[in-house]
Amino acid sequence: MYRIASGSTRGLSDTERFVRLLDGLRAGGHEGLAGFFDGAGDLTVARAPGRLDLMGGIADYSGSLVLELPISNATHVALQLREEKTLRVASLGKDGERPRLFEMALADFQVSGRPAGYAEAARFFRRDSEHGWAAYVAGAFLVLMREKGCVFDRGARILISSDVPEGKGVSSSAALEVATMRAVSAAYGIELPPRELAFLCQKVENLVACAPCGVMDQMTLACGEEGRLLALLCQPAEPKGFVELPEELAVWGIDSGIRHSVGGADYGTVRTAAFMGYRIIAEAAGLSWRESAAPGHVLVDDPKWGGYLANLRPAEFEGRYAALLPERTSGEEFLARYKGITDAVTSVDPARSYPVRDATRHPVFENDRVERFARLLRDWQGLARADELGGLMYLSHESYSACGLGSPGTDELVRLVRESGPAAGLYGAKITGGGGGGTVAVLGRRGAGGAVEAVAREYAARTGRAPLVISGSSPGAAAFGSLRLKAVDSSQ
């Protein structure tokens, strides 16, 4: 069995279960993983939760303020250092499924004695779709090699167990990255402040796994605190402290049963369209620009808004710029006139049509909504103001849908919450994360869990999908720290 040599479970029942699982694994109790860890070696354990995006969502890449809550569901990673310079990764399956396994030599991340390029690594993981998930884990090693100059003279065995729902818009991929990066840094003695850890994890997702996310999720999961909303100004990631959720209020998530993917075409299209809108506005404002070395990308000198759409005020946007933006335009037409966009992780596809006006309007108005939401919470005057909070959430949801990121399931859940209303203790709801399915965040009166369950049951009756209800909160990876587990004889 293992005993905790340093760190604490912080009384978290899921962490205590994970330690017991490791005990069972050492005793040979998991099919397919016999001998995965050296029975005498120490283990380093890290934990990162998922998150609920209460307000801000896809406006993060345009510099918005966002309000994020770490949830109770989390990903655990156990890492054991090994002398052989290989990475062997096992991800435990759900409901008796066999674990997913991946193995590679650390030398595969070297080219002529230097760390491989990100494009080469991305191709390495894309060549076998069955192992694409491993990019989020093994990618941490390459990012540390390239960004921190780390040299790994030993390999690792890495075991993953997660109860963060995948493809539901609650940051399962970021939880995997953050927990892995935290375990790697602790095991190899690499000092990484939480904010830096989050940026490195974003590089894993953007450049190795090739998903065009902002840094909101990684910052929340690295820096979040239990039961508090992280206020983050995404320019690119400036923590603005925590916003207390009043005692009278609680937040839930309801899964629509429709799979969400941050790497999906809809999210990428809307993100690209927002940067197209910024480029058009920058041109109209007379800002100077030049073409970048990367084809289809430009650099804009922007002392006015700092390069972020969220810094436009709604009145300025509507009065001066909205009419200049096409409702839709083709990538080919845009590139012919404007040459490219400033976003480093997406590109304009000449053959695609983009919803420029709505995608550009969303972050401008969303930032304003989030600022008002935060002010209402900080100057809380009781449940009489809860309807105002809910109204802002409904406006945010409508804006997602206008961009094209709604889905029948999430729209139905929001309608059901609205129908139940304050009489049932439910004040507002909106789609979370990248949209296009996934989870709906619900704001309600504390103790209104029964009304949330009733919404979930009605949704199941109308759609045939049985939704998962998410509740509770837990600490981010930095607040949790890490555990070092030492193998001991069971007789001791």
C-alpha cells in the first residue's frame, strides 16, 4: 500500500478514492495494468478540477473579463519516475472499459539533438487518431523542453483517472493538461508558478493537440479556489481576484448530452470571424499594420484597444463600426482585401463563409455583461437583484446562438430553466465554454437543487437524453498542491 509522505488529500473524497485505487493497482487489482508501476517507487499525485464558465465564455480570446468556477469533478494524475527514457501513459476507462495505453521514447521529441518543433509533434500525434488524446499528456514534456530548456534524463509512467465529463464544455482537456503539468513539475523538481503553468498548458493544447483555445480554462484550473469565482481579464490572463458567490446563491451545470469540442469547426469558425472583425475595425480606425511572416496573418499596431475587441465599448462599436462589418463574408474575399488576421492559432480558410458581424459583436457586449454581473455580486443587495444576474446570463446565451454556437439541446435546457423561473428558485442559464453543445450553467437560489433535477428530468422526457447534473466546487491545482506517496509493506 501507499502512505502519504508529503502533501494532503485536503479531505477530498475523490482524491482519497484515487489513493485507494493506487493501492489496488499495486496489489495487482486492475486488469491490463499489472506491473505498470514499480512497486517500490514513489508516486507523485496531482489533481485539477473541471470548470463551469458562469460568464465570459468564448469572449476570452478577445480579451474579455470572465467569471469561472472550479467544479468538484476532477482529473488525477499519478507519475512515477523511471530510469528508461520512455513515457508510458495509461488512462483508466469508464464503467469497466479497458484502459487506453500510449508509449513513446523521449528521443521522439528530439531532432538532431534539439527539441522537435511543435508542427512536427502535432503531426506525430495526428498520424494515429487512436492516440490523439496522448498529445495532452506527452505534450507537457515537449513544451517544457522548448519553453523552459528542461532536459529529462529519466522517463515516466503516468496513470490518469478522470471524472470530468469529456466533450461537455467543462474543460476536460484543460484538466488533463494542468494535472499532468503539475505532476511533471513536482516529480522532476521544476518550479512553475500557477500562472506560468497555465500558459504552458495552453501551448500544449494550441500547438501540440492543435485545439484553438484561449487560456481561460487553464488559468481557472491552475489558480481557482473552492467555492469562489475567479475573475480573469484575458489580456492575456490577468487575475482580478475572486468574486464571492453570495450565500443565497448556487451554481449547477446540466449536460445537454450533445458533444462539444473546442477543436470543432464551429468554435474555430466563430473565433476566426471575431479576429476578422477586429482586422476590419482596425483598418477603419486607421491603425497601422504589416504582414506577418506567417501567411494569412498580420501584425497591427494598436495603442487604442491593445489588440482586444473587448476593449471597445458597446456604444462605440454600434455607433462607429457595426455597420462596416459584413453579416457574412467568404475567407477568399476577406484575404484579398485585408491580407490576414492577428490570431496566432487560427487561420482564415478561403473556402469558408464566416459570421463576422455577430462573432465580433459578441465579445464587445459580453465583456460589458460580465463587468455588470461582477459589480452586482460585489455589491450584493440580496435576492432582489438575482433576476438581473439571470437576465445577463440569458442575453449571453442568445449572443452565443447568434454567433452560431447554440444547439437544440442547450437551447432547450435554457428554455426549461426560464420556464421554471424565480418561483422555483432558478434565475438564469447559459451555454458554457465553446458552445455547440455541452453543458448549461444554471444560477439559482441555494437549496434549489430539486428544481434543477426537475429540469433535467423534463429535458430527458422531451429529448430522450439523460443529462448529468454537476454541482459542487473544489480547489484548483495550485491550491491542492501535490502528494508524494511512498510504498510501504502492508504489514507496517
